[in-house]
Amino acid sequence: MMKNISNSNGSVAIWLNQEINQGIFNDDKKYLWKKFKLFGKECSIVSEGTKVSVVLELGTTKEKKIITLSVEDYKSISLHKLILKWVDNKITLCVNNKYFKEVEI
């Protein structure tokens, strides 16, 4: 069941654990980590190889990647924390407690 997050402020956190999901950063691995409603649209956090993306309307003709990052230090760290925060129409992604990027949607 998809969680409905419709207010203009909020956050979602996920952990990418290589011990539980062995090989998650291999080129041939694709994962859907989280799916939720954001500003009335379906939002997904997905990974493909070492790239992790935040995608609106995944799998539709309206699909739009709003943030993509490459997990560069995946060999030295087995547990990665991603936090997606939003205030009004600004979305911020933090990875392993470090600011990564902010975008407006």
C-alpha cells in the first residue's frame, strides 16, 4: 500500500544495506526501494547499478527523474542512508548525512 504524503512539508528515509541486499550496486541489479505520494503524484526511489533516482510517475508517459546520484563509495560503506526532504516545492536529498542536491518541482 502506498503511503499518501500530501502536505507541503515532509521527509522519507531509506537505508541501502549491502549485507541484506547483496550485490545491490551491480550493474545488472534494479530495485524499487520506496513508493509514496508526493504533491498528489506517485513518487518512487529506485536504483539501477550505482545510480539512485527519485522519480515521479515511474513507468508512465509522464515519468520524470527529479534527482539522480551515483553512489561512489559503495565499496567502502555497506550501509547507506538516503533522506529525501521537501518544503513547499523544494526537494532536498541527503546521502550518508551529507547534503547532495536540492531541486524545485
